[in-house]
Amino acid sequence: MAANSASGKSGGKQSSPSAEQVVATFQRMRQEQRSMASKSAEFEMEINEHSLVIDTLKEVDPSRKCFRLVGGVLVERTVKEVLPALENNKEQITKIVESLNTQMQVKGRELTEYRERYNIRLVGEDDKQSKADASPAKESEGGSKGGAGVLVSKLNTGLN
């Protein structure tokens, strides 16, 4: 009988979450998107590093020895052994970045839908719109952007 009452409660919470739950879910979703963006930027840096090394190795003798870090161990190889592996790694990282970018776009759409569903506004969002309409010169002089990214507890849940 306890299981029935617990499932009934969770069913009720899903249809009408509290303001705190809405904000927490929104912040979690934003953090997931930021995490993806950070990982994507990290992989982009690795792609650039791979490109730099590949371009450098293409100009040297293929029989020349070089060193490669594999699993934390520095191993000696020849350029002709290392170059194909580096090019393959670069291709794989590029595919991962493309996948992450697609996931970030999906997460962005989810965030937008969630914001619209629960009428979530960021601090300064409404103010920026009214300031832009009232005095565009003030905004171009370096208007207030310090509040961006902070949630306002203006939720359409009937609790406000």
C-alpha cells in the first residue's frame, strides 16, 4: 500500500513540480549544456594540436624516430608509424566534436522548450528588452550585463 501512495505522490509532482524543482531542473540542464560546450572546446584544442603535429611530421623523413605518449608511457616509433595513427585519432576526435555539437543543439532546444513551458526568465532579460526599446544609446555604452545567467523566481506555478 505504501508503494501505491508513493507512486501517486510522484505522479502528482510530475504534473505540477514546485518552483524549486523547476529551477533545479533548469539549472541542471544548463550545467549539462555548459559541460558539453567545455568538452567540445577541449576536443577542438586537441584537434588543433594534432593538426600542428601532423603538419610538422609530414615535412620530415618517414624513417626518422619520434616519441609518442601512449597511455602515460613514452614510446619510441618512426614517423611513418606515428603519422597514420595521429591522422586516425584526429578523425575520431572530429567525429566526437560533431556528435557533441549535435547534442548541444538538442539540449539547447530542450532548454528553450523548458523555459517557455514554465515561463522562466533570466535576471535582466525583461529589463534589457525594455531598455533597448527606451534608450538604445545607453545599452551601446556598455549597459548592465552583470546579472545575466541568474534566475529570477518568476515562475508561472501559482506560488508567486
